[in-house]
Amino acid sequence: MNLPSNFEDLILEAETLQLYKELIIQLNKDLLYANIDLEFDVETLPTSLKLVFQETIFNLINSKFSDYLNLLYIVDVPEAKIKALDGSDVIKLSEDVTFIILQREWQKVWYKSKYS
């Protein structure tokens, strides 16, 4: 599996394979497991998903860092990917982390649809 390299490619692939709804369901499930008070409707537009989720990540980094770390653990984001990011600009960091989380969620959904 080749992972999408940006948000637009990820959404395009999810919609092409008709798995966008499953991506949101998987994200909601992991947010619930991580005790993050956020749930997306399955009809949420991709732009809204990105903006709201990025704002949530930004707030977690700034205000609830342990919850942020817990979310990364629940989603199973590789630690090396997070450590490789530049943390000097929190807005850019939250954008990058948002994409990495969605990329990992996409992996889960893709593998589940392909092999189950």
C-alpha cells in the first residue's frame, strides 16, 4: 500500500474507493477510545473534517498534552513520524499531526476493506 502524501490525495483515494464514511467512523471510534470530546457526522465535508480536527489537535497540544499523547497512542501513530516534525510552529505542527493521524486511520480502513 502506498500511503497518500497529502490530505487531498487521501480524501480522493477514500472517496474513489467509497471508504470516506468508514474513515470518519474509524476516526470517531479512536477519538472515543481516547476520551476526546469530538465526533464527526459521516456526512462531514472533507474541508470541515480537516479544519475541525486540526483545531482540536492544536488545542490538545496546547492545553491537554497528555490527552494528545493518549490519542497518538490509541491511533497507533509511529513515534518516529512525530519526532521527525518541526515543533517550533504549533499551527504547522498541528496541521502535520492531523494529516499523520488521518493517514494512519486511512491505513486501518484500507486494510480492513481489502482483507476482510
